Amino acid sequence: MSEPILLSGYDAKRCARRIHNEWDPTIDKTEWVIPAGLQMRFDAGIAFETAVFTELKAALTEHRYVDLAGVRGKANAIAATVDAIERQVDVIIGGWLPDDPDGGRTGRPDLLLRTASGYVPGDVKGHKTFARRAKGTLTYSVLEDPASVLAVDGLGAETTARFDDYLQLAHYWRMLEALGSSATGSARGFIIGTDNVADLASSGRVLTWIDLAAPFFETYSRSRGAAKRSALERYDHEQGFRLKVARAAATEQPALVEPIFTDECESCPWLDHCRKIAGHDTASAQITSGRLSVREWAALGDAGIATVDDLADLDIGAGSFQAAYLPEVTHLKDPIGRLAVAVRRARMLRDGVAIERETTGPIGVPRADIEIDFDIEWDPDDHVYLWGALVHSKGAAPIYHSVVSWDPLDDAGAVALAEEFARWLRDQITTAEADGHSVLVYHYAHPEPSYLKRLLGEDEVADLLARFVDLLPIIRQHYFGLNGLGIKKVAPAFGFHWRDEDPGGLQSQLWLLEARAAVDELSRTVGQQRILAYNEDDVRATDAIRNGLE
Ligand code: SF4
């Protein structure tokens, strides 16, 4: 008998082509080496989940939970989960629900919680789950009493921004239903995220309840243009479609979906395969900033627009094109405006243009006698370990200055390092101004002032911030970028190039981890020098941009 098609809790939120690739027996399943940056994210997610499980267990008396995370083998884990459900254990950590072959589901919810009327699923996520909402009400529970639902006004669970969480919980909800163990009443679940609100719970950690049956999600509707649908409705649609995709793939029928490139591709094992079959010039693969949605690309594909050249040549005002395209994207607010931006990018790509000026005339950049370009690096624990500055004094070569800690920092250490940098910067300013020289400090985007404020207090650094100039808003006012307006995309257009072949904030975090872990002095020093050179290039890039704007 052939293998039953079972999709996981992640599949309904994943690219449908990925499902095809996984189930098509004619496609070679090649070994995927997880990129180091992605592995770092996975590791952080696992560490967070473990920490939450530990907190949860500490908050409950031992008889109220069972931790199955260490049970080896699927059959054993399922048996242990079913046993815990039959014993009515309040909290089941790391369980594995029995497969649901009729629904085509398999699934391992992080948590199962017993309520008065049955079980509900929960998951742990390394992101925030709610936000301030003037008219909102957050329903939540505390770890000590997870089944008691509390409410507070002025906050609200994230919806569209965390759609993937909803789909995953909907998957587990359907599995609990198939098992006959779901709670009665409205479909629901909860997420334990990184939100830390001391007024709600002594630990600051809460379970955020999410409603799987409420119509939160704006969706394309052929009959109504746009319709609001619930997470369960959206899940049933996405899961049902992916089951069809998997069944067609497994029986070697023609693929129901072709690759459409999205942000998900960057962390997908099938990227090389999809690039090969889609071709290098596929528009969705090449236009990576301001991406169109899968539905928009699919509608363009149906209208015969597949490559960058097709898109660059598209006359979006043509009646025949709009008649075919617009009915497919009725749920979007400004589909033609969105498409026009994509067409502009396709033309820039075809013509080899990275940024385009949107204005004419001189661009006013504030100038001073002493100019300091400034950039920071932070580690995976969000501690700033390097404060770098390039000081330009008239008539002298610029001097790079750094305040750095190569040892891992705790919160107090990060504050101390920030204080050291602030002292140095203040000294530069007061000395220069005492001599009658003006001083300005240039940075690109918000992290530099944000971290300074967060670490030392806004009032305490107000004198420094008064001299800061953010170049990004100036760039935004005057330029349009093929790949956005990040410093790595903009500086090359002003003639600046990083010495490192692979510059980037995430990469620098990896170099830092490697340098910290290096067992020999030489490797450690090489890693540290690479980071310092990268940071120095960042401040030199800021210098190149502001001087190029004149
Ligand atoms: S590379 Fe992209 S298009 Fe291909 S399967 Fe992965 S996510 Fe889908």
C-alpha cells in the first residue's frame, strides 16, 4: 500500500510548490545544508522553547503536567500523548497527536491544555503575540493557571501579522477534533511568545488566546471581491489545496503549482531546484524588494507575464490586460499601484540601475566642522558589543575609533560599554565645541540612536542625540531603490564597496560567534579583525553616501 499523505502543522502555511517537491517521487531529494544564519535562528527558537517549557513546569505542580519532549520515536510519542489525554493531564508538553489519515494530517503541538470541556492546542513562538490596541481586549492566561482565561483592555492579539500562527493552531485543532478530544465551543488555541508584561503576570510571561473562528482575515473572493474569513476557514482552504497538490505529485500527475518566489524561498531546501526549473529570469525570483503576493504573480502568469522582460514591457494601462488581471486581485486595495512599482523595478533590473533619483536640484545634508560617521554591531542576544565611529577633522585624515567587547556581554556589561562610548563621543563634542568647531554625528537608519536611548535613557543622551543626523530619511525623500534603500544597496551606487565579500549584520553575528568560540589566538584575532574591518567599512559607507549626496 502506498504511503498515506499526511501534512504537518507547518505545511498549510508553506509554499504549495514545496509540498509538490516533497511528494513528487521523480524529484531527487538532495541533502540540504542549512545556512549558518538560518541554523542560528533555529537554535534560538529551540532555546526559547526550552526556556518556556522550563518556566511553565516551574509554575505548575508536578502532577499537572507531563513532558513528552524526550520520548523517542513517533509511535511511542503518540502512545504517550494519547495516554496523557486519557488520564486528563492538565498540560501536555511536547506531545504528538495520532495521525489523521482522513484529514491528511500529522502534527506535534508544543502544548496541549485541558480546559473544562476538552483540550486546546498551544504553541511557543519566539516573537511577540499582542500589541497595544486602543479599542482592543486581550484574552490571556498566566502560566500558574493556564486554563483560566483573563482579559485586559487596551491590548489585542496580533492577527494578520501572525497569520501563520493561526494556521498552525488550526491544524492542531482539526487533529484534536478528529481524535474527539477538542474542547467544545469556539475553536481556539494559544501562543506563548516573547511578550513580557509585568502587569499581567508575575513572570511577565502569558498565554495569548487566539480565536480561530473569528473572521479576521481579508481574503480574495471570486463572488464578493474580498471577504473576511476565519483562521479555520483559511486553514481548511490552504490545507485542502495542498492535499490536492501532494496527491497529484505523489501519483506523478502534472504539477498543480509552479514555483513562485517569495521570502520563504531564502530558507527553503528546494531553492536551487526551483531556480533551475523556473529559469533565471523569472520575475518573482528577481524582484525581491516590494514583492508582489503569490496571488498577484499567479495572475500575472495567467496573463502571460513570467519573466523580468515580460514585466518590464508590460503596459499596465492596456484594457485587455486589466480585464484579465484585475478580477483576480479584487481583495487588494491598490493592485495597479502595486503592479506599477513592480514594473518599475523590472525596468531598472533590465537596465542595470540600482537606485533612481526621484527629485531634482541640490539635496541638503547638514554639515559641520567635525563630522563623525557612526555604526554599531550587536550580538544574537541583542547586546551591542561594538560602537564604531569615523572622525573627520578638517585637514586631517579620518580616524576610525571603536569601543568593543569581545567577551560575551550581559545587560550590565552592555550598558557599561554604551557608557564608555557615550563618554568618548561627548568628549569629542565638548572639546571641539570649546574650540569653536561644530560637530555632527551621521548614522544610517534608527538602530544607533535607538540602542543608545534604550541602554542609557533618552534624557541622559539628549545632548548627543541633538547632534545626530539620520541619512536614511534623506535618501528616502530623494531616491527609489531597486532592492530597497538599505545601506548595503545604496552605498555601491555612491561608489563605495565593502572589503568583505559577504558583508551583512547577520554574517557579522556569525563571525562574532566564531571568534568567541575560536580555540586558538590566531583564529580569534582574524575573526575580530574581520568584524572591525566590516564595521569600519559601514561607517565609511555612511561617509560615502552623505558626501555623494552633495
Ligand atoms: S524555493 Fe520557493 S518556490 Fe520553491 S519550493 Fe521553496 S518556497 Fe516554494
